[in-house]
Amino acid sequence: MNKAILTFMIISLFLLISCTNNTKNSDDEIEVGITIYRYDDSFISFMRRNIETMLNGKAKFIMNDSENDQVKQNDQIDAAIQRNVNALAINLVDPASASFMINKIKPAGIPVIFFNKEPSKEDMLSYDKAWYVGTLSEESGNMQGEIVVKAWNSNPAWDKNGDGKIQYVLLKGEAGHPDAEARTERIKAVLTNNGIEIEQLDEQTANWDILQAQTAADAWIEKYGNNIEFIFSNNDAMALGALKSIQKQGYNIGDNNKFIPIVGVDAIPEIIEEIKKGTVVGTVLQSPKDQAKAIVDMLLNAAKGQDVLAGTEYKLDEVKGVRVPYRAITLENINEASEAYK
Ligand code: GAL
Ligand code: CA
């Protein structure tokens, strides 16, 4: 082959390669990968739909259901790395697997936004292209505690055995999940700090799940009946499960002598309806819309190689986390909850 033609071909090939590489960075060619720990989690399903809507038309994306299986999620992340996505957003199955994930992602240099299940500080600081979007877990437990303090103090009849203490049962989310641990600890601490004595009848893990909570509450009603003076639930889905269970036994359907107050967290629409009916005392709003917005803004910035906060007003804390504030919701301010779930 003629030397000039060969040189020409090599140069053209170079141009072609550099062009294809460049177009990856233009808006319409950006590709991001999102994994969701499980699609059938009530609160997370709102978050997922918001993320989808907000990403539509802004980037190519593949979203995966990890079906509560960490091994499956690892494979999904491997596949996204293979596709050479521009950025990743990960709702971990197991918060403790963040370091394992980072060890895969870091060599590929792909930026990653973790959300909802917070990795440890050490893991967050082990990769400069890792960020977090979520809440401050303790805040939800503190607010839940304050709702209970106020409601308990204004309803003396709720102390059914008149001993001045709250005999309660507690529904816990996934063990080891920062939200579950902090909510479980803080609600008790706030009550105690406010001079309210508490006595735990039982605590059960129901993994954020309505059916598991219903099963736990069935057993409690059988065992303790009307001696239960409060049901503390780490989230609303489990609070709904408990409500269904006790309603089957005639509680919380209008008979004042058969009432067990319940509190949850999330402010999902079904719980808002129950608060309106008076079957649930209160909840703590975490906004799926505001969190999805932060995730998408940061994900797109990261994918384009821009400053992750470009064009936003978010602030990063010491673990490079953006925190969306919670809000206590009771009948008094029930309308404040509706926007976040539209
Ligand atoms: C919590 C939320 C729960 C559940 C969990 C999943 O923040 O309150 O309802 O969705 O996240 O990680
Ligand atoms: Ca009592």
C-alpha cells in the first residue's frame, strides 16, 4: 500500500475514534446506570418513578431492579461498567457492600451517587468520585419521638393501665440499615429525655415490609391485646401492615376503648389518608421528589464531568452527602405532605 494512503487511513481512524469518544460527553449521548435495591419497596417506588421522569430526555439510562439480592446487584454494576456508562446511581441492597462496589467502580473511574442506603464514612471517603444523597437518619427518629411526646401528653386515656409508662411494640426496618438503627434508637431516647417512661413489650424486624409487619402485629395482638399502648414503626409501610392486623381484631375502627396509636415515617399517600381518618397519629415526611431531584442533578453533572453541584444550591457535608430535611406530619399540617408524593 502506498505510504501516503496508509498515513491518510491512520489519521482518519484516529479522527473517527476521538470523535466517538467526544460525543459521549455531549448531552444526548450521556448514559447513566441506576440500580434500585427492590422495586416493590413502597417508599422507594415513588423515588424510582421520580428519577425516571426527571431523567427522561436528559440522558440515556438503564434502571435495574436488584430484587433485594446483593449478588444480582453486583452483576448489574459489572454490566454497567462494561457498557462504560458515564455515571452510576446506586441504591445498595446491603449498605455494608459499598466498599466492595467502590473497589469495582474506582478502577474504571466512573462517578457514583449512592442514595437512600448510606455507606459508612470510611467507604465514602475512599473514593473522591463517590457522593451520597439521602437524609439525616437521626432526624426522623427525633421527629417521631416528638410526635409521640405531644400526642401522649395530650391523651391521658392512652395510658390504659394507668402506670404512667408507655407499653409499646416496635417494628424495625432492615437490621444494619442506618435509618432503621437510628429511628429505633432516637424515638426511645427522645421519649426518655422528655421524662416519659417507656416499657418495650417487643421489637421485631419486618424489613420495611407491609406483610412482615402484619404477621408480627398479628402475633402481638394475640399475645398482648389491648395492653399495647403504642406501635412505633420505622416506616409507613410497616405501620400500615400493623394497622391492617389490629383492625381485623376490631381496633382503630371507631371504638374508643379499642384504640392503639401508631406512628410511622415517610408520609406515603396511604398513611396520609389514615391520619385524616384518625387511625394513625402521625408520620415523618421524607420527600421522594426532593431526593430524586438531587440524585438526578448530581448524576447528570457527574456524567458530564462537571462539578457535581454545578447549577444547584446543595451543600456537601463531611462525607460528601447531600441531606434532604424531614418534616413531622400530623393532622394539623397534613397538607404539607401532599406535594412530595405527587
Ligand atoms: C427508608 C424508608 C423505608 C424504606 C427504606 C429502604 O428511608 O423510610 O420506607 O424505603 O428507606 O432503604
Ligand atoms: Ca401504661
